[in-house]
Amino acid sequence: MVDTVEISRVNIRDSLSVDVSVWMNHPDDMDFRPSLFVSGSTFMIRSLSDGSSLASIELDEAQMEAVVRDQAAELRVKFQVQGMHGRLKDIHPIIADGKAKKLATANWKTTQSVTFE
């Protein structure tokens, strides 16, 4: 199940591009089914599973023009898991190749249609 969703950045590339950080409760959780909505100038991400609002952000004029023109937005999602990411305080080098250990992250990119309310 999704713990929190944070919209970190909104850009205009070919279409509206939204960078999202999704924190999951457990590594085996796979219940992230987003749907995109625009109400006024507020861009919202809702869950298709239960209809709850996950995150929202206000769009400026140029971003609104892009989303109205394309009727779609590109989601660039970075998945993280509680207990696995965000708590590594000391990075221990791997002596054999001189590199530091890093935690695995999963990234996902999709283009989804936007519903206007």
C-alpha cells in the first residue's frame, strides 16, 4: 500500500512532466494505480484503488496550457520503501573497486490521460 506521494517537480517538455516520489510501506506492495485530474488550476493524483487523493499541486498558466492542449501528462515516478531507503547514514566503500554501496531504487515513467473536473 502507498504510504505517501510527493510531487517534487513539474516541467514542460513535449508535454507536462511531473516528477513524483512514492513511498511504499513494504517491498512487496504493488498497489500504486494513479489517475490524474485537474480541477481549476489544481493538478491532482488520485488512487484508482480507493479513490483517495494522493497528492496535488497548483499549476501556473504555461503548465495549464500544456495539460489542456495535450489532455495528458507524463509521470516520472521514483519508488522508495520505508525501512529500505532514506535511512542509510554511513556509506561503506567496497574496497575491491573503490565504489560506495548504494541502495536499489525503482523508477517508472508513463504517460497518462488527464480528466478535467
